[in-house]
Amino acid sequence: MLSTASLGLTALFAAALGLGLLLRLWLSSRQIRHVAQHREAVPSAFAGTISLAAHQKAADYTLAKARLGLLEMALGAAVLLGWTLLGGLSALNQTLAQWMGHGMTQQLALLAAFVVLSGAIDLPLSWYQTFVLEQRFGFNKMTLKLWLADLLKTSLIGALIGLPIAALLLWMMAATGSLWWLWAWLFWMGFNLLLLVIYPTLIAPLFNKFQPLEDETLKARVTALMQRCGFSAKGLFVMDGSKRSAHANAYFTGFGAAKRVVFYDTLLAKLSAPEVDAVLAHELGHFKHKHIIKRIVSMFALSLAGFALLGYLTQQVWFYTGLGVLPNVASANDALALLLFMLAMPAFSFFIAPAFAQLSRKHEFEADAYAVKQTSVQDLSTALLKLYEDNASTLTPDPLYVRFYYSHPGATERLARMQGVASVAL
């Protein structure tokens, strides 16, 4: 017989999952309808720069992704329900316990088996997105061999890094007392900071080639811009993004002295030197406004709250039974608690996602404003429009969908805001 607390959690989780799914479906249907309704005409603000063919390609690409997203939503909700209230995680735990007995090895096996099974469930849609959807619109450059190689590398790196980390976390949960969650949080934050340092030089090169920027003229422009902005980096690199996708991008990676600027080769092929300057100035704006530090601090605070909540929930039987899991009676339930927390939290945190999206858009506006002051509003505008066009990003998203999901402002609002900043500066 389930306790009142267990039944309450079951009802709350089911309600959050159901309402979240309905809200996602409603927002996606709005996006699909809005983009389709505006497919036949380029918005007047872009009529002189974006062709009708490019606009329609972006609309069709957006619609295709949105429709695939509907399938992903339904599958995700079904899988989550299967793991939790329908007893999938509990059955997996009990099966492994019967085979292996209880203990650290069984708990690690449970984590590993969950990751493998979840990955296998997601694999068909991942393959479809790459080799059907992206291929259809001319973005996919990957071969099946490269796709499989990436999958193998990711799995091996995940096992080599993830299993020792999981073992240490489980040990902390068992050996460091009631404040284990605080020690685990400190370790987790330290690991994430370390990852920011080692990722650019040790992990990223396993997947892509990074060559020093050879264009001396562009290098001089970029270096001068960074010096003018009071920024230094360990190097300027070009990444062979074209071997996987036609999408273009540029980014900063690393932390502290390990920071480096990375340009996709596709971006350098599409933008002029002044436009590259403007895109880089936007990224510098994030650093100038300390957006990266603010996000790291926010991550620290949210993860601390999450670990504290997990520390409390691991001691509550209703946490397990309310989410469809029969906890172990005479042995640790630490791996079960980690998995249940990871599964259940997104169903609740989904409803506060718009707040984080809004904050991200605010940061993008601030970075745009900084870039306009350092370079040229015209160069940044044309660069962004080229990227919108080349990445087939729709110019006519549903406004409510933007408010809920978009981490970057829509093109119309973004360019209008930039023009306003430039006008004030003049």
C-alpha cells in the first residue's frame, strides 16, 4: 500500500508530465502554423536582402524540424513514463541485483545500463535527423562511417570519464555522512571547471581538426579587435566543421589562460573580414559583460540547490515509490536516487525554462550592442542575415514560441534593437 506522500508525488509528477507535454504540443503547433502562414512572402524588413527561395527553404526546414520534434516529444514522454511510473527502472535494478548481487558494482552497472538503453532508444531519431532531415536540406556532410566513429568515440570517452566520476559520487553518498551532497557538489563543480580547461586541447581535437588561422590579413584584424577590447586568447583556430555540416558558427572555448577563438571553416567561407570582426565582437561582448562568469555562478547556485534537494530526497521512501521504483531494503539506493532525480526534475523545471530563455536573450542583446559600438551595425546585420540564411533559420517564428524557447532573439527584433543602439550612438 503506497503512502499518502507517495501517491501525492505520483499525482504531481503525472500532472507535470502531462501538462508539460500538452504545453509543448500547443507551442509547437503555434510555431508550425505561424511559419507556414508566412511562408509565401519575405518580411518587408528583409525583402531586399533575403530571396523568396531562401525564405521558403528556412520555413520548410523549420517546419520539418518542428514536426520531428512532435515525435520526439511523444517518444520522450512515453519513455519517461516507462522508466518511472510503469516500473522500467525498478525492473532493471532488480534484474541486475539478481544477476550481480548488491553493491558498488551493481550500482555502476545500473547507471551504465540506463545510459546504454537510453542511447539506443534515441539512436533511430538521431540517425533520421542527420541522414534524412539534414540531408534533405543540404546541411549534412557526414558519412555513415564518420557518424559511427563519432558515436564510438563519444561512448568511449563517456565511459572513461563517466564511470570513475559515477563511482566517486556513489562512494561520497555512502561514506561522507549526511552532508555528502555538499562534498559531491564541490567535486562536481571542480570537475566542470577542469573540463572547461581541458576540453579545447584534449577532447575537441578527437572529433575535429583545429588549424591555426593562416589568413594574415584576417588574423591582424581579429588581433587588433581583441586588443582594442582588452581581450587575449591562447590562439586563433579554424575548425573543419564542414566535414559534418554546412552550418556555420564561431565561438570561444576554454577558461582562463586556455581560452581560444574558434572559427568554423564554413563561417570564414561565407563572411567578409569586416563581418567576421562583427561576429567576433559579439562574442567579446559576452565576456565584456561577464555573461560567462554570471552563467557559471548561476550554474553553481542551481546545482547546489539541486544537490541539497537530492540529499533530502534520497532519505525519503516516498521519493522512490512515488516514481514507480521499489527501493532496495538492505542495500544502498544511491544509483537509483541519481537516476530518478535526473529523470523527474526536467518535468518540473520545464515550466521555469522561459525565465532562463529570457535571460539568455537579454545577454544576446547586450552582446549585440557591444559589437555595434566596436565595429559596424551594417557589418553585424549583414553577417547575421547571412548566417540566418545559410543556417535556414526562419525569419517568422511564432512570438510566443520565441518567448518560451529561444535563447537568441528572433531576427526582426534583434536587428531592430541593433539599429536602435546604433542610432543612439550617433
